[in-house]
Amino acid sequence: MRVTNLAAHYDMRLNAVSKHIKVLESAGLLMRKTIGRVHLIEANLYPVAEIEEWFVSLRSIWDLRLHKLESILKTERKNI
């Protein structure tokens, strides 16, 4: 998508959108291809998929910890 077309979807100036795009580019989430004066932006969702996999692996750990905490709290409530 052209940067100007992308900017049309947001209530901000083209310069502000361009700055956001540069940040997302530096994070590897967007890729820019320049043809003459036209700048085309493409999403790179691979890093997002990697983060999602990381969160899934952490979720099982936190589920175990939260279940243990819940068990402890239930035991403590019975003792009160």
C-alpha cells in the first residue's frame, strides 16, 4: 500500500504517519519498497508470530503458577 493511501485511514498528518511507519520499520514489522517517488509499505507479520509463540509457551507456565496460587488462597480461606 502507498504511504499516502495508508495515511488516509488515520486522523493525523502524513508526517506523523510517516514517523510511525519508520518506527514500525525499525522494529521489523513493516517493509518499505521505493519505486521512484512512490513508497510502498508491506506488513511483515513474522515477528508477531514469533512473539505469539513465545507467549503461548509462557502461558502454560503462568497457568500452573496461577492454579497453585488459587489452591493456596482456597486453603487459606478455609483456615480463617
